[in-house]
Amino acid sequence: MTRYILRRLLQAIPLLLAISIAVFALMQAIPGGPLAAYENNPNIMPEDLERLKDELGLNVPVHLQYFNWLTALLRGDWGTSLVTQRPTLVEIGERLPNTLYLSIIAFVIALAISIPIGIISAVRQYSWFDHVMTTIAFMGHSIPVFWFGLILIIIFNVTIKNPFTGGPLLPGGGMYTIGATASLEDRLTHLILPASLLVIHNLSGHVRYMRAGMLDVLLQDYIRTAHAKGLKERAVILKHALKNAVLPLVTIIGLEIPGLFNGALLTEVIFSWPGMGRLFFNSIERADYAVMMGVLMMSATLIIAFGLITDVVYAFLDPRIRFE
Amino acid sequence: MTTTATTIGQVDWEARRGKQESMLAMTWRRFRRHKPAMMGLGIISIIILGCVFAPLILGFDQYNLPLAVRRQPPSLEHPFGTDELGRDLLMRIWVGGRVSLSIGVSAMLVSILIGTIVGSTAGFYGGWTDNILMRFSDFLLSIPHLFALLLAAQIVRTMNIPELSGGPLPIIIIIGILSWMGASRMVRGQFLALKVKEFIDAARVSGARNSRIMFRHILPNAVSPIIVSATLHIGNAIITESTLSFLGFGVQPPMPSWGNMLKTAQSQMTYAPWVAIFPGLMILLTVISINYIGDGLRDALDPRHVG
């Protein structure tokens, strides 16, 4: 197992290098470059611009620029935000925990809901429960996430009022009430809507793969054997079928990790959640290159790391993988 | 002598046409059994007819702004209410639908074209060609789609080409070139499975060149899954367009699209929720209909596929 993990870790390095080249190339593709924002500023003289270019190392050949950028990245120097003048790594460090907090909670809830739904749907195939759930999963696949976020706000923030205070039932944005003393209740109420949106975003795919995986496994011979031994239905499904039925779900989770970042970006923009997705969105809006590149590199690293984790989980669930 | 040659070489068009029609008829017969797909077909037909004809028949002037009736809730006169400039929301949805639907279809054409070319090349030639193309597609799949879309939209925006900015063309191209990966894998799979069949050997023996084998012999056999995938691509492209426009990186007002209507709606949700509800409902209705049609097509075109 250790060798398997080590090998996968080594494979991640060329991928990260490729991504860093792509990120760097994309930034080069943006016309004007990182100083475009200053070029039309009347307070900045052309000689100042030249000096800035020198200072930022923009006057050396492109491959050297890339090399300097990469080594600086490895040293922990991720540049400075053009907007806030603070180090990029500090900006990301502030936002990343908020994104992980929201995404991981939503992810765990989505799994906790979708696995039982998928199992029941498969075991009682074509029952009314199965029909309702497959229809909902189908709708979840066709709904624009951001619009559903707006609808959640309209329902739970605008329309339904809190019967005790007369204010909105749930807050429509932010991570906590600004100015109020920190409390668990305040944190939780702010979490409900964005987390629900993310759960719904992840749910439909997971239900479909869990159901399909279970349907597949239930036809296998060893399940019939287990039944023939006289095992209870519950034991057959939970002990024998589940471990194999969950494999397609793990695969799809591995493939969907980049998708989690999409969901996080939309959720954070809609609910003004101070996370990394919104940081990226704002940095694009404001042409803040250092932050843009920083978030891209950080996301790529996280995606690779989470991909590694799903691979390890997969190898743990399915020993055949390790010997490939 | 010549007569025999023509009999052998000549295609019996009469028989072939008859066979093709029965193939179409068979697909249609199977498709009709799929109730949700038939319902989707009905709904999408109504939406397309509305988008095409409603503005023509009832007239639409997007610079006529009856500010006196702005933000009116749904009523008999304005079934979906009016927006912040007094424009009838239903009419804007019909006009916005023209933009959103054409972007959806055009982006699908771009991505299916790229996906088919990449997938057939990779599947047919195999080896390092396959390896490079598939690694590249894996790489694109490992980037969060939305991050890449926003970045690409920003690059186009900073290029500052007046004829293109804010219009549908950049969105079509961006969505198209960032969403072909699924289709390419599917086409590649088809090519891998088909290229080892006997009829391909027969074609090769009879002297057909690679390009002819690829596009005249293999591709027509892979057309069913491509049609299904294309249908699903339309739905996804519509959602992607609306997301980009909602975030302000897509179609720019005054040209309405379902996405940018929702962008302006976001700030007035508290007092005019209908402005946010109806365009999104239209997206949901359209995409779910298209996806059910795709589902029905899959069942109708591929008898082996179950469930």
C-alpha cells in the first residue's frame, strides 16, 4: 500500500508541472499582461512602468520568467495582490479554510443521503420510491445551480419569516452576522442555505451511480449464494453487496472533484461566502493576476491531492487495483 | 460485360431509401414509447415556436421602456410580470430564448465536431497519437470547468474586439472548445470497438484510404451514440451559457439571454422575485426536456441499452 501511494505521489509531480506551465501560458495569453491595469493610469509615468517591469522581472525572456515564477512559488513567494496589496498566500490562507469547511460538510451530508437513497432505489427497483428518486436525480442534473441558489434565497430569506423575530428565516449570505458575537447558532444558520445548495448539486450524480452500482452487484452470483445460505436481506445488502456497489461511486467522486470547485465558486458568489471560489471570481473581475494564478495553482494541487485520496480509498476497497 | 459491372457497382437506391425510412420509422416508434421523452419533445417544440414566432407576431422593441409599469407582478396583461425597465418579462424570455437556444445548439456543434475529430483520430490510429490526445483531454477534465471558462472569457474580454465583445460568438467558441472531452472519449471507444470488425478489413483490402475508412465506414456506425451525446450537450451548453452570463462573463445586455436576465434579477429578488423565478424556470424546463429527449433517443437508437 505504501509503495502504491508513493508511486501515485511521484506521478503527481509531472502533472503539477504541466498545470503550472498551462497556468503561466494562460497568463501570458492575456493581452497587456499583469501591468495592463496601470497602463491607462495617468498618475503612472512610462518610466515608472519600465521600472516596475524591471522590478517584477518582466523584461527577461519568457522561459526565464516561468522559471523564476516557479522557484518563487516553491519558496512560498506567491506574489502580491494588486488590489489589496497583501501577499497572495495570505489571501488564499484566509479563504481556503472557509471553502473547505463549507465543501466538506456539504460533501459528507451528500454522501450520507445519497448512499441510502441509491441502495433503496436499487433494491426496490421500479417502486414508487425509485421512480420519485430517479426523477429528482434527473431534475437535479438539469437545474442551473446558481438559479436554484436564488430560489433558496427567495424562499427561505425573502418569503418565509422567522415567527419569533419577524426577520428572515435564514440569512441569505455571509458566513456569520457581522458585528455580532460569534456563536454556534449564528454559524449554523448561515451554513444551512449554501450547504444545502452544494448538497443538492452533488446529490443527483451520487444517487445515480450508487443505484447503478447496486443494481449491477445485485445480479452477481455471490449475492445469490449469500441469499441461498439463508442470510437475511439486510445482511446480504449491507455486508456483501455494499462494498462492491460503492466502487463506481468512488470512481465518479474521483472524476467529479474538479466539479466540486465549480459548485463552490457558484455557491460562494451567490451567498457572499468568503471562500476561495469567490476570491478567484473577484480576482478575474479585477484582473488581479497574482491571486488568479495563486488560486489556480492551489486548486490544481488540491484536486490532485483529493484525487490521490480517492485512489487510495479505491485501492483500499478493491485490493485488485494495488497489484496492477 | 458493362451491364454486369454497373449492376455490381450500382447502389440500389430504391431499396436503400426504403430501408432507411424503415430505420427512421423504427426509431420513431421506439422513441414514442418513451413518455417523458415525448413530453420533452412537446415542451421543447412549444418553446422553440414561442421563441421564433412570439416576438414576430406580438412585436418587440427592446428600446421602448414603459417605465410607468416597471416591476409589476404577474397579471393577465403580463403573465410573468414586468422587469425593472417595464418590459414584459414573457416577451423578454421569448427573445432571450432565441439567444440561449442558438448558443446551446451552436456550442454543441463546435464541441461535437472537435470531440468527433479528436476521438476518431485517437481511436483509429491508437499508439502515441491516442496517448497524447487522451492525456490532453484528461488534463482539461482535471481543471474545474467553470474556472477555465471564466479565464477564457476574461482573455477574450481583454482582447477588446468591439465586434465580438458581449455577443454570442465568443461564448459559443469558449463553451465549444472546453466541452468536447466527454464526446471524444465516447467516439474513441466506438472507433476502438469498430476498427477490428471484419467489414473494416474488407474495406482495407478493397483499397480504401484511412480517411475513407474513418469517415465513410466507421463513423456512420457510431452515429447513434453521437446523436445522443449531442442532444445532452445542448442542455449542458444552455446551462453553461446561463451560468457565464449570470456571472457577467457571457452575453451582455441589452441583448437578453436567460442567464443575463437572472443577473439583473439577483439584485431585486427581495421585492420582485418573479424576475428571478421565470427565466430560470424556462432554463430548467428546456434543459430537462432536452435531457429526456436524449434519454428517449438513447433507448430508441440503442436496443442493447437497458435502463
